[in-house]
Amino acid sequence: MTITKILNNNAVCADSDGIETIAMGRGLAFGQKVGNELDPLKIEKTFVLQTEEKRNRFQQFVKNIPLEDILLAEKIISYAQQKNPTPFDESIYITLTDHLSAALERTRQNIAITNPLTSLIQSFYPTEFSLGVDAVKIIKEETGMSLSKDETAFFAIHFITAELGDSTPGFSTVLNFVKEVSGIVLRKLKNPVDDSSISWQRFLTHLSFFAQRFMSGGEKVTHEALLYDSVVKTYPNALPLVEEICAFIKNNYSYEVGLDEKTYLMIHINRLQIEFGIKD
């Protein structure tokens, strides 16, 4: 691995068999110069970012963020990716690392910040919030610092946006959609919803990914009438609520929901109606 650019004493850009790589390690670049071969025993972590924009961004903030923070962020991301089936966009190595370093500095200075979305994130994205909890635990184990629940939610946001990727709508837009549509359903259910309910969590997850698809133009409107008609006959009580949801989406997002999506919504709504009842 040949050095192509020195970022600081701990980080360099290098050529690894024709692949532009960022290599990091304590004192890795000390006494080195461009063109030298790196000592593989000193390399603690390598990053390969696919776009020039991300490589440039990463190079810039690597110069100013402590190596310990970068390695800690990478440990958190690797742990979260192992537990999460959805691949993370590589931009998380920039956004989460930057936030982590700032959060640690705020903690050292006893500066607290609030997250107005904490309760919503915990309710609508329980899987990602759980990853945020794990992140805070890892930080506690590695640094001895205790971060707040609001910081947990901020880490969850980074995991959510990494799932959405660069080509999909912003997190706040998707969250607002999930909040609005789930609110329609909540008003029609007879009994209070248990946030830990598997049926409820699956419904919220479905709404989130549905929003990502149609808002980014990836959703195809289809007309599988046979399956749709079969589900309508099987779950007739779910149809009025699904039609209300689809009318809301059309009026507020100018999107005509296809029969395939209506079918999926009816299946989810039926499960919720069985578990929590229907208002008269």
C-alpha cells in the first residue's frame, strides 16, 4: 500500500492495488512521505469510499477529529451493521463519526442538547433506537462517558438515514409521513396500541419503506386486481381504513396508491384490527 497523500500523523491516502484507500493508525504517517510503502503492522483501520465527494469529505474531517473517536465510531457502525439486515450507506462513516466526536466534546464541557424527535423515533423506529442504545453503551464502556437519551435518538437518526441512502427523501419527511398515516390508524383502533407489538412495529416499518420508495420515484403503480380482490373479500373490515389512508396520500402527497400497496396495507391493517379492535 503506497502513500499518495498525508492527512496527518495518523491518517494517509494510499493506493492499494489501484484502489484509493484511507489508512489510519497511531503514528502511521510519522516520518513518512508520499511514495513510501506503509507498514501493514501499523495500520489499524482502512476505509474505501466509493465516490470522490465522500472521499474528499472524509479526508477533510479526518484531519480534525481524534483517531480514537474515528475508531470508536467505526466500532459502533460495525456492531450496528452486524445486527441490522439493511445495508448502511457509507456516508454514515462521515456523519456518525462527526456527531460522535461532537457529542463527546459536549459531554466533557457539560453541555446538554435536546432532541424534539426522541419520543417519535423511539416509537416509530424501535430497531434503530435500540441500535442507538447500543451505541451509547459502547461509548460508556470505551470512554466512561454517559450520554443522554436524546443523544441516543441522534445516533438512531444516523442509522435511519444510512438505511435510506443518498437517493431517498430526507429522514424528517419520511418520519412525518409515518406519523401522519399511523395517526389515522390510531384514531380508528378501539384499544391503545402497545409500541412493543410486533404487528405495530411491522406496520411502521412498512410505512417507512413505502414512503422511501414512492417519494424517491422507485415505487411502481401496479394493478394486480386478482390478489387485491381476494384480500378485500378476506379482510373486508380493513378496506375502509385503507381507502382513507390512500385518499390522504393522494391529497397530501399527490400520489395514487396502486393495488399492490393497497393489498399490503390491508394485510397490516387487518392484523392491527384483530389485535387492538375497531371503533364502532
